[in-house]
Amino acid sequence: MSELIRPSTVLPAIRTPFTIKTADGLNLIGEVATPEGEITGSLLMLHPNPSGGGMMDSHVYKKAANRLPAMAGIQIIRFNTRGTESEAGKSEGEFDQGISEKLDVLAAINYCFDVLKVKDLYVAGWSFGTELALKYAHDPKIKELILLSPPLIATSDEDLAFWAKDGRPITALVPEHDDYLKPDAARVRFSKVPNVKEIDVAGAKHLWVGEPMVYLVLSEIVKIIAPSRLPLPEEI
């Protein structure tokens, strides 16, 4: 007998904790959730601002790790940036307003390619994590960026110019009722970056609260990485 997917639903995957070391000597904790079968793509997820409670277990990311390996064959890689704590533990160091976090992002990307031997890597950022992605996820082997609720506060015009010249696809999901950057303002900021696909989400808020919003976000991720696995099931 089938049952609805719930916030607590955890589907099968090979879940492996890991520790990565940054160039300045800090140990960061994380987890990779690998499909039991074929890997359709790998997604490195950069979490929201830890000063506001953001971490690798922020709800959309935790649900992605709990569901997408089984539902879509996507390998999910999450980690806590410096000074950030979750159920899995606390990464060393202290929050640095997205500055020293550059070393965290670079260490995580290197881990994906050098240790996990990832073939097709996508990078997702949520809120603060979008700033980290736009500023630091420049490795040419990364296929695409996925931005959830981008504030574009720390992201400079020079950062955006890099991506405009680079040309790789960027998908930005912008909530109608975002606390920091609403769709019209996002269109203005992204106007000089033609490779950004902006998706305005009616009724959504910055934190993507509620199962319908989680389903929408996860579906958009799968549409980019493994479109043949759509639609995502709503029951198991």
C-alpha cells in the first residue's frame, strides 16, 4: 500500500560522512548521499547563512539528500562551512561573512573531483550559499549553477560579469515574496547575464516552507540534472 511522501521520508541511498580539510587547515564535516544504482549527476549544495540558522541540514537540502538519490539517481553532497553546526557535527573555524568561506567552497569542489571522482558536477546555493556559488564556484569542470532565493547582496557586478563572460547556464529560482530580492529586482540585477534563466515562483517565500514548495524546488533541480526522471513521485 502506497503512502504520501512526508517531510520525514527517507529513501534508500548510500550515506557516507566525510571530513575535508581547507587550505588554511580547518576540518569541515559533510555527508554524501549516493544512489544505490546509476548516478545521473552530482550536486554540491552550499547552505544558507549560518548566522541565521543555515546549515547542511536546512530543510530543502536535507530532503534533497533523503529523496533525490532514490528518486532521480542524483548524488547529493552537503557540508557545513566553517563554524557551522548540524546534527552531523560542527565544522572547525568561525563564520567569516562569506570571505574565508572561499577556501571552504574550493575544498569541497576539490573533494568532489579528486576524492569522489565526480563526472558531472552541478552546484546549488541557497540564499548565502548563492553568494558563495557566484563568487567562488568558478571551476571550469562545474556544469551549471542552481540558485535558490539569491539575495545578490555580497555578489558584485564583477562577479556577475564573470558569469556573463563564462556563459555556463545558471538557473535562479526567485520567490515572489522573498525577504531580500524579489523577481523584478532580480531581473534588473541579472539583466547583463543572459545565461541566467530566472524562474519566478508565485506564492513562494525565501525559506521555501511547505511540501508543495519543496516538491517544486526538487523538481526544478531534477529538470536540470536528470529530466528523464520527472515527474517526481509524490507517493512511495
